[in-house]
Amino acid sequence: MDFSKLKVVKVEKRDGVTTVALNRPEKRNAMSPQLHYEMVDVLKELGEDEETRVLVLTGAGDSWCAGQDIKLFFRDLDDKPKERHRARLANHEWRWTLLSAFPKPTIAMVNGYCFGGAFVQLFACDFAIAADEAQFGLSEVNWGILPGGLVGKVIVDGLSYRDAVWYAMTGEPFDGKKAAEIKLVNKSVPRDQLEDATMELARSLCKKNPQTLRTIKESLRLVRGMSVDQAADYLLAKEREMRFMDTESGRAEAMKQFLDDKSYRPGMGEYRRDDS
Ligand code: ACO
């Protein structure tokens, strides 16, 4: 895929970390149908891209994402049912289907505004680091609409019920520090340290066994909806599956380094890998 042809998404690859930026800074990276279509293509391409070990999702300029584009995604499509349906499918496909199941670690690097629909991709990412100065808000109530399109679901699953209801019903904006306090993001740092903090996490993930990361991610995501018995059985099956899928035999290697060579303490960091 020729990323240079993208109009509203920017892709940059460096040392295993691929940064994908929503790229409509003049509209605060609000999500237009075109942005949804481009993101579907980008995530499909990067999922199995060998140069991409970690994906960082950010926004061009001073905004992360100002939610759905009120004009292009809502008003302009109100009387175009076919187009609206197509845009809605793409909107769900990249923000949830593809991103939440992306086969590599994903980090939301929240550099600025994060409103409304943007909460879906925020929760779909495995990690989130925000600028202290970022502004978050479930502003749907101020538009006379529901936090729909999955926002209502991800906030009740991912926040405390009290916080979800508070912010959904008041629409009150809050900053990155508050987002970290309520665990909407893992942490917040001053804006000028955001990229360094994100890349530090990304680089540490690049050093870990990719198959192990992939399986941990899939498993944690799926056991949330299972009973204890189902989860125990599923996790055992995944553990066995991993021994077949892991081309570097991480489990055996870590045991050898710890038990036989006595050369490493995997409890304190990843075992030594050929490519690390
Ligand atoms: N949809 C469409 N256009 C938008 C959106 C949006 N969600 N957000 C910003 N824009 C546009 C503005 O209309 C403006 O366009 P213009 O230059 O052609 O007039 C441009 O982006 C810049 O916006 P400003 O408001 O001038 O920028 P500012 O930095 O002062 O404020 C802010 C940014 C706070 C994000 C403000 O634009 C805003 O409140 N946007 C709406 C955010 C929101 O409520 N999103 C949720 C939508 S509902 C949903 O996602 C389901």
C-alpha cells in the first residue's frame, strides 16, 4: 500500500514502531467518512506488516480527535442512507473490529482534544498515554445525542460506573491528569514529554516476544466476557496453542536461561532474545 497517497491519515514507520496520525488538523481531526475508509485500509495493511511491531495512534497538530465530523459524518449523510450505511460500517470496522483485535500492541498517544466518538478508539487501544494538557469530554449530551456508536458500551466497561454516568450525563470536560486519575488512560505527562514517554513504552514492547504479546492481548480481551470455567479452559487451550505458534520457543528459552544457565531473571525483565 502506498501510504503517501493517503489524504487524511499519516503513517510513519521507525525502528519497529509505526505511528498512525489522524490528519485533519484544521478540523481538529474530526472523523469524516473518508478518514474512516482510509483507516480501514491502513489497519488491514499494518496488521501483518513485518516492519510494524507496535502501533501508536495519535493526531496531527494539537488535537487527538474531536469525535465524528458533525457535518461530513452526520448532517451531510442524513438523506443519503446508502452512503451513511457504508460510512457507519467503516467507522465501526477500524475503531473496533480492527483496532481492538490488532495483532500487535497499540498505544493511544493523546496529544490534545479527545471528544465523543474518539473514546471508542481510545478504549480499543491497549495502552493510552495523554498529555496533562489534553482535553477529554463525552460531549454527546451537549449535541442532544446519545454516546452511541459503542461509546456508551466502552465507557461502562472501561470506567467505573459512577464516572461513566457522571461524564456522559454532564458532558463535563476534563484534562489528562484527571483522565489518568480515573484510569481512562494509563498515565499523563507534560505535553513536551508525551512523545518520549510513548516511545519508551513502545520500545520496551518491541523487545518482547511478539507471539506472547499477541496471545496475552487476545486472551485478556476475550476472557472478560467469559465465565470462570470457560476462561480457565480457554486460557489453557491458548497456552498450548502458543507453544506451536511461537517460532522462538520463548517459554523453553526463558526456562533454560533461568533454570539451567542461571543467566537471567525473567521476573525482572524479558528473557534474552536473539534479536534483542
Ligand atoms: N465536527 C466537525 N467539525 C469540527 C469538529 C467536529 N466534531 N470539531 C471541530 N471542528 C471544526 C470546526 O467547525 C472548525 O472548522 P472551521 O474552521 O471550518 O470553522 C475547526 O474544526 C476548528 O474548530 P474550532 O472550534 O475553531 O477550534 P478550537 O481549537 O477553538 O476548539 C474543539 C476545538 C474544542 C474540539 C471544538 O471545535 C469543539 O467543541 N468541537 C466539537 C467536539 C465534539 O463535541 N465532538 C463530539 C462530536 S459527537 C460524536 O463524536 C458522536
